[in-house]
Amino acid sequence: MLALLIVLCNVVLLVTGQTMWKYALNRHPLRSVSDIVPLMTDPVMLGGCLLFAVATVIWFYALSRFDLSRIYPLQSMAYVLGALSGVVLFRETMSVTQWLGIILILGGALLVAKP
């Protein structure tokens, strides 16, 4: 159960960081090299980078304590949360096939999480 909580924390931080990146990129689209400086100085982009860095440290901790074969499949929950973030926060649409894929990923992660 501890492995699940640690990986879930990692996943939430990863998805939040990447969602912040998407938000910043919506405000500062990359069309040319000159667009990089405003993007990389955007506080939302920097906050996303910080969360991603913290998530990486948590992942290192998880790797040092738990079997890779057990925790790596749990990382797939990031796909589920990322897709849901796109739908909820950015009003993206998903097809029935995409929803079925999300359900399969979530079901597989739950199977792996069982002790």
C-alpha cells in the first residue's frame, strides 16, 4: 500500500506539472526560437518544472525501495489523469476508443496495485 501511495503522489505531481506546462504553452505558443524566453520565464512554466523535479525525486525514492516490476505499471495512472486533465481543464474531447483505452489502463494499474 505504501508503494501505491508514493507512486500516486509521484503521478499527481507529474500530471500537475505537465498540465501547468500545457497552460503556459497555450499562453506562449512556440512558433519560433524567440518564443522560448517568454515561455521559460512564465511563472506557471517554472512552477510546472519545479513540480516535475520534485516528482522525479519521489520516483527515485520509489525505485530505491520497491520492485520496478510492481511500481512501473502504476505509473500508467499518469495517462489516465493526464487525459482527464485535458478533458476537464482544456475542454478537449475524447473518442469512445480513447475512453475504453483509459478504462483498460486504469483496470491494469489496479490489478498491479493489489498485494
